[in-house]
Amino acid sequence: MLTGEPLALDLVNTRAHTPEGDVDHLETADGLAAWLSRQAERLTARPGDVTGEWVEAARRLRAHVEAALTSPGEPPAAAVAAINEAARRAPAHLALGPTGVVTRRDAPPLDRLLAELAEAAITLLGSPDVSKIKACEAPGCRMLFLPARPRRRWCSPDLCGNRVRVARHYQRTRQR
Ligand SMILES: [Zn+2]
């Protein structure tokens, strides 16, 4: 499971298209819970709360985020409306907590999760970074990433970068 990109890209990448095949990491409640554990620093949802309803809702929002991020030109109106609607489900407000300023959302846990994911998508879609998003160049891989360096070509240097280098080496040695 590829994580560590902006949250909205991590969400889209849970539907993984890699040279090893297609995997949907959000297919089951366990899968979503595992993804939430890996995102514990960025999302407030407790993996133990996940139900089938969460899986359905997360996958629906993911489809809209993917459409908004990957369609050429303006994001589709239906995707924009769905993302904005998800953000409205749990508006954030600042509060003073025991250790300083905290962001709170007075809403049920699923609404909080959808709002946090939607806000991540809105922030990315509204930033100049959106034009820098790339898809991995390895054959058969369509994972998305936001390159910190313009020359980055692979979703993961260890997986795809290495795979392409090995394939090239194999081709060279065969041509001799
Ligand atoms: Zn890749």
C-alpha cells in the first residue's frame, strides 16, 4: 500500500493499478481500517469504528476525488458538488484544548472522516500543486504522486524505479 503523498492522492491510490495487478485496499472494512491506521497522523477516525457503511461512503468519495484530480480540464461538476457536500458534513472549528489550539468537528465519526478527506481534496485541487501531479511512468502503473523534485518519475523508486531498471538491464544483456 503506497502512502506518504498528499492525503487526497493517498486516497485515490488505495485503488492501486500496479504492474503486479489491480488491488482495492478499501474493499473491506478491514482494509479501510488498515489504511486509517497508516493515516493516524492525518485523520482522526478510529480504525475500530469502521463498518461496511464507512467502506461504501469512502469509496464513493474516492471516486469523486479521482474524477476531480484526473479528468483533463475542469473537474466534473458532479465530483465538485459531492466533494463540497462531504466537506459540509462536519465543519471544523478551533477550540482551546488542554495543550493549546485544536481543530474540532461536532459530527458523527463517519461524517468527520468524509469531511477531512474532502478538505484534503479541496486543498489540493485549489492549490497550484494540482498541475504538478504525475502518474508513475512504469509500464502498467498508474499510481499518482506529487513530485518534490520535477525529475521524479516513479511512484516508488524501490518498486517501479527498480523494476524498470531491471527490465532495461535484461533487455541490454539479451541484445548482446
Ligand atoms: Zn509505479
